[in-house]
Amino acid sequence: MLTLADVVEGVGGQRIEALAQRPVGNVVIDSRQALRDDLFVALPGEHRDGHDFVGHAFGRGALAALVHHDRLPNLEGLQVGWLDVRRPATEQFGDLTLPLLIRVDDTLAALQRLSAYWRMKFNLRVIGITGSVGKTTTKELVAQVLSARYRTLKSEGNYNNEIGVPLTLLRLRPEHECAVIEMGMYGLGEIAAYCRWARPQVGVVTIVAPVHLDRLGTIENIAKAKSELPAALPPAELGGVAILNDDDERVRSMAAVTAARVVTYGLTPRAHVWASGIESFGLGGISFTLHHGRERQLAKLPLIGRHSVQTALRAAAVGLVEGMNLAEIVEALRKPLKPLRLVTTKGPFGSIVLDDTYNASAESTIAALNLLAEIEGHGPRIAVLGDMFELGDMEKQAHDEVGCRAALVAQYVIGVGERSRWTCQAAIECGAPPERVFHVMTNGEALEVLNDIVRERCVILVKGSRGMRMEEIVAGLGGLADES
């Protein structure tokens, strides 16, 4: 178990054995989540400073708090100790009364140092996962496959940034044999930092797509950022394995930056792990033949959409690298995966609503539209598509591509937001009847259009960037379902 002695040593390099008998429960950054014996990390934020909530965390039973300044309101009436780890070991440590304030140079940097320190305590296999699209679903499916044989830790939700990765590593315990760590990024150097903390032996890259272009400028820079994962892996002779998408040229070329063994996955026999005979049954799942060398297994999985085959191939490749056989991998893949991004709900007149409102890029939106095309026998198809953000100079092109695909897939297209004007224009140019294409600026207006055109059972896809809050449309459709 993590102890207060470990915390002090991890953040400051000095060990105080007097604290070794005080185990720490969890490490939290939200005082509302603090429980007895937890460590609260006071992180500054855009609107709120965690230092303002140290007293609340202590009131809920937290054992200690990491702080980096002395402006700590709401501590009146609390008897607390203090320890400044910035001081050398030869100086007086301070009052070790509990709950304990641990003063560091910077709480975020200290959290990261602590996670790297704690990771080094364990001899286990760490699998890092990155890519522009599909990270979270891949992480979940990889963890599901590995859990069939190994005790596996995984990143919760989308804890994939400079805070989430350390928090995941601090959940490591002696029983874990594998850890699956999702790695997102907004800039160059971030994934390299995550790798320094997590020390993955296996790295999976999904695809490189024009997401976060407004931050990174070019798709080449995005590829460079994602390549930091395979570049950080140990060499092949020390167990390093880079699992790369053979169908994406930018990902495939990352073989040149790694000393790890390269295992590819894809939809052609050129890849080490590949799929053939793909069939989609709409909401009924998919089937394909999984190949590895001369071995093959028929896989029938409850994953939705043809694009999910790539996700299954990534998970299968990790399982094979970690010593599992095709039969047990396919068996693990057959288990239902908890919906993460796209979920189905009820709409008016018995309609099916495909709720994919978590976020959007051109690639993920086209994949969702492809799924919409695969659903048959449920009436007309309606695509409700919101603005896509962070696309930089490719903004108009991306919306044009989505609009053209929507015209080929859906009987009705509704664009929501300023950028989605391009989506609607492209839909009309690609053959959609103008009277069935609607451009609106708000979610409320989108619901008014839907209320007018939905008069029978149909399938409604709702997708847009997080900032568009399109879950409001899904909730509104649920209300219409209650009325119909």
C-alpha cells in the first residue's frame, strides 16, 4: 500500500520512517471525493483553486494534502500538521500531526513525480494507447481481453492527460499484472512525459487524423506527437513491442522511430494480425475472421459498426503479444463491452437514437455515419451533426467531407452551429434534396425540426463536438418519445 512515507519520498526525495505506518487510501483532486485516509492534491484551476478546499477534504477524513502556497482558507478550528519537503533532510521537518499539509514546489509536478516513483515499485506489463481517434474504446477492449488471463488495471473514463495518467498509476497495487494506460495529447512532448512516468513496454497507436490542428498546426506534427509512444518503448530484446496500424501510412511509418519489436494490425494479409470476411449486423454486432500467421478464428462480437473491427484487432494484437492464444482472445472479445461513446436510446414513434455526442472529428463522424448506413429495417435515417472544433486549416474540408457522406447515408441532414453550414452545403452539393437539409444554430432549433419531420419509426444519429452540448438534443428526443 502507498504510505505517507512513500508520498513524502516520492514528491521530495526524503523518507520519514515515522510515516511508513500510515497507509494512504486513494489520491484525489476533488475534495468531494475525499474519504478517510485519502491524499488530497490541491491543484489550481482556471476558475477554482484546490487550495480553497483543503479544509473540506480534511473534514471528510483526508489524511494529508499536497499544497504549494499558504493561502488556505477554511482551516479554522482544524488541528493540522505541516511538512515542507523543499527543505533538506538535515533541517527540521516540522509538525507531523495528522492531517498533514505537505508543502511542495508545484502540486501538479509533485503529483507527476509521485506517480513515476510509485510506478517503479512494480514489476508489471504496462500497455500505452494513443491515437487521434479510438483511444478510449481500444483501452477498454484491451483491458477486457487481458483481464481474461491477467489481473489488469486500466485508466478510468478518459483519464488520459497530465493529471489522469498520474492518478491511474497511483492506483497500482501488488496484485496487478498489467496496466492499460490511455494517453491523449494537446501538444508535442506530452506523450513522451507520460511514458517517462508510466514506462510502458507495449505501445498501441490507432490512427493519425487532423484533430487538435489548431494547437499543433499540421498533421505531420500530430503524427510526430503520437510517435512519442513507440519512440519511448524499450528495445525488442528488453520486451518492447510497438503495435501499429498497417492501414494508416503515418502510423505504419512509426516503425522507423522505435527500437521495439513491431507488430502490425489491419485489413489486409500484409499485417501480422488481420481481419477478413467482415460482416455488420447493424445494432446486432459484427463478425469477421481473425488471422495471425497460419491461425484463424471466426469472431462474432457485440461491437457496433465495421470500424469496430480495427478496435478488435488492436485488442487481439495486445493479447497475442502478452501470450494469449486466438481462441481465448476471441472468447474475451465476445463479452459485451460497456458503452463508452455511442449508445442507443429510444426516440419518438419507437425510433432508435444513436447518441454519439461525446466528441467529434471528421473520422469519427464518418464512422458513425457508416454505422447509420448499416442499420436497416428501422425506417428513414436522420443525421443530426454539430460543429466540429479544433480542426485548424482543415476545418472547412472536414465539414465538407462529413456533409457529403451524410448525403449518401441519410434521408434527412440537420446541421447545428455556424461551421455546420458547410456540412449542409456539401450535403446538397453531393445530392441530398435541399428540402431535406436543415441548417440551424441551436440545439433547441434542431429539436423543433426533428419534431416536425419525425412522424414514423426512424434512426437518428446525433453527433458533434463536446462544446456543442448535443446531449441536449438526445434528452429532448427522449422527451418526445414519452409524448408519442
